[in-house]
Amino acid sequence: MRASDLVVKCLEAEGLDRIFGIPGEENIAFMDSLVDSDVQFILTRHEQSAAFIAGTLARLTRRPQACLSTLGPGATNLTTGIATSLLSYTPLIALTGQAGADRTNPPQKQVLDIQRLFGPVTKASIGLHTPNRIPIQIRRAFDLAMEERPGPVHLELPEDVMKMPAEGEPHPRCVTEMSRPDSRSMAQIAEMMMESQRPLIIAGNGVMRAGAVRQLRDLCRRWNIPVIHTWFATGMVPYDNPCSLNTTGVRASDNARAAYQMADLIMLIGFDVIEFQPQYWNIGDKKELLYIGESPAGHAEGLEPDVQVIGPLRHVLQSLTDQAHIRPLWSEEIRNSIHQMIETPVQDVDGVKPQNAVRILRKVLSKNDIVVSDVGAHLLWLAKYYPVQVENGLVLDNGLISMGIGIPGAIAAKLAYPDRNVVAVCGDGGFMMTMAELATAKENNVPFVVLIFDDQGYGLIKLKMEKACGRSSSCTFNNPDFVKLAEAFGAEGYRVEDGKHLEKILRDCLRRNVLAVIDLRIDYSENKYLLK
């Protein structure tokens, strides 16, 4: 058995069923070992997209996924996607080839110190340099990737080592249980909740990671406490639930600003500070802060919990639910104003206004369908106006926030949920960055719809330049014919100028379950209201 065979054997034992990426000369042995395994290799058109797909799939499935590149330029292309997983707290295994020892000292062409390169964007960078230590090193990598808070781990596969003979079996998993908070801590939390007149929950991605969505819903229902979701945690309490204030909006113009101001107790549950900066929600009258999570809150100005409880979220939330103290729901007026804002149409004049495009999306899609957002002004409109009815019904990134994640993210969503409709909403800029992955989707029979908000520019950057400097530069560009471009990839392509046409085309594409691109002329004249 070669070392590469042992690596694959260990990956199989970890439950890995797919690897996304682009092979190279330095991982030939590993690729050959994959041929005889149950692990599917999905060839992408760019390594960055491979990391985006694997990272989004890990986020949706809550288990490690993997991407692969060769050494040098292949590895550097992975870094943006790996950094996205780092700041999104998703368990990613990044595999890279590396030159053998005879080529690394002194360095030769294409050879970089990949372990040092990946150090700042991973939880750990591990070189598999000794064949018989491979099982325990891979076990450690998966443990680290899943350990709270989750993140990416790099495994370097040197070309010469992968060809060496190896012996061994996958290292067994060690199941550990998190200690539960003592009864005194639980009683203190319950007392804070009972004494509060206007408690408010900000629910974060940690709730999903812990598999505690049902317990969160039960807690809200039994205590009658309103809940706001961060961008990483959409839809855990459905939009039509009386306790739901939907998703956090945008800074000072946040959908639920009044709730933040009025609350006398803010309960941060499964909250990561990167999800929503305290200066946007710790406002108004002085309030108590309660943090409940499976890892410490961390440090940030405005994030100084009066009480912090660390423990298994499912247990903690269930325990609090069992101590429920019925109270009137104090947030109905705020909720009604949010619903009115979301559900009231505006008049289209020159193209389709983004609010109306988002409303059409919600009208056409069922509650279980998935919208994946790329990065741009459209992301802000989706966060503000899209009612989310199911966990991860709207997939947003608020960590690295890299453009180009929309199409790879849609591939991941469709692989995770093949029976659901998936729509990727992209700006024209983000679409152009990873449009080549339409070929990956077509090749692997992964159908979804890409909806391009086409304004021929980087609209949000232009807006911020004009706000800061009174003028803008280098933010506009000319686009190719997106209809012909889609057709060249084997997808269907459509150009849409109005809302009625958008609804008709979108319904038809989803009904037929095809890969399609809809180029929508968007009217971004109201972007200025986003940053007020």
C-alpha cells in the first residue's frame, strides 16, 4: 500500500464522499488512489471555486468537506476560499500537493512554503511527511476542523512521500461530551429572563452548528421572546412565526433597530462576534447581556456579557424551555412594521427595483427552496427584504465577504439538497468572477438558476465612493452578452427588463429543473437608502 492509498483510506473512514478541485503533477499518486475509492472527485474550473463549493457544503451539512490543489499557483488560488471558511467557521479540509524533498531545498520553480502560507488562514497546517503517522495526523485534522469554533485545516501531501510504502489503519474517533453548566448557572439565567420586561434574542450560526434549531424555536415559543437572525443563521425561527423579526438588516438602517433600542435584555445565543458587530445592536438604554454558546463569546467593544454560560446548546436551551415563564410578546408593533416594509411593493421605473426583484423571488420559490447570495448591493437587499421560512433558506456570507461565491455556493446547495430549487443571486461583477463554474454545474448535472442583478458596475462601491468623496471612479464596465455566454456553457439564457417577465421566466426554469442564467436589468437608484 502506498502512502496515498492510506490517505484516501483515512478520508473514507472520516465519511468524506467528495473532493472538489484541480489536480496537478505533484498529486498524481493521490489522484490514482482516488480512482479505486468511493470518494468522488469533482473537477472545478478554478481552485478558489473548489474551496468555495467545499466550504459552503460544509456549512450546509455541518460536517467537513474537502478541496484539493497542486503546489504553488494551485495552492495560492485556494487561499481566498480557505479564508472564507476561516471567517465563516466552517470545517474545511484543504489538500495540496507539494514537491518532494529533492526540490524543496533549495526552492525551485513553483515551490513555495505552503504550510507557512496557509498558517494565517487555517486552524492548523499539517505536513504528511511520515507515512506511518498519516492516520493520526488525518484524525487530528478532522478533530480540529470540527472543534468549536470550526474552521479549515490544511494537509500537505509531498509528492515523494505519497509514493512511499505505508502501513496502518484509520485512527479511531474519540467521542467527547461537553460538560453541562451547573444548576446554579441555569437558575441565574432563568431569573434574568423572568425579570426582564423586553428580552430579545440574537441567534447566530452556533445554534445551527450545535444542531439546536428545534430547541431555539421551542424556547422562543414557550417564553414568547422575539428573535433576530444573523446573516449566517437565517430562517431558524420562520418568518411567519410571531416571535421572528427575520434577519438583521444593514447597520444603522437595520430592520429591527427599534427592538435593539427597546430591549432591556439581549440574549446572544450561538453568536459569533464576526456575524454582527456590537455597535449596531448594543444601542439605546442600558441593557443586560446574556451569552449562551458552546465556546466563549470572545472580545469586542460592546460585547461584555453580564452572564456567560458555556455548554451544549441543545441541553441549555431545553433546560431553559422547561423553566418557561409566560409573558406577552412585546415586539408585535416592530414585527408589523418589518412585514409592512417587506411586503409593500414599490413602483418600477427604469428596470426592476431590487425590492421588487426580491419579492418576486419569494413569491415564486417555495418555503423550502434556497437562495444563495453572491456579494454586492443585492446581498443587502436580500438580507433586508427576503422573508426566510426555513433554516438556511437564504445563504449569506458576512465573514470574508468575497465576491464570486454565488455560483459555487449554488452548486454546493444543490448537492446538499438535490430535491430543492436553488437560485444564485449575483451582481454582474461577482458573476464574471466565477462564471466558469457553470461548466462544472453542467458537467455534473447540477441544475439551478443564476439571477444577475445587472447594473454594469460595482454599484455598492460606487455608492460608498460618492458618499465619502462626492464622486466615483473605476466602478463601471461593459458586460458581454450574458444570454449567449450562458448558452455557450450549455445553460439557458434570458434577458429580462420587467417584473412580470422575470416571474414567468423564473417559474418556467424552476419547473423544468434546468441550468439557466437570467440577466435582469436592475434599477439601483434606491441603493442610497441602504446606507442611511
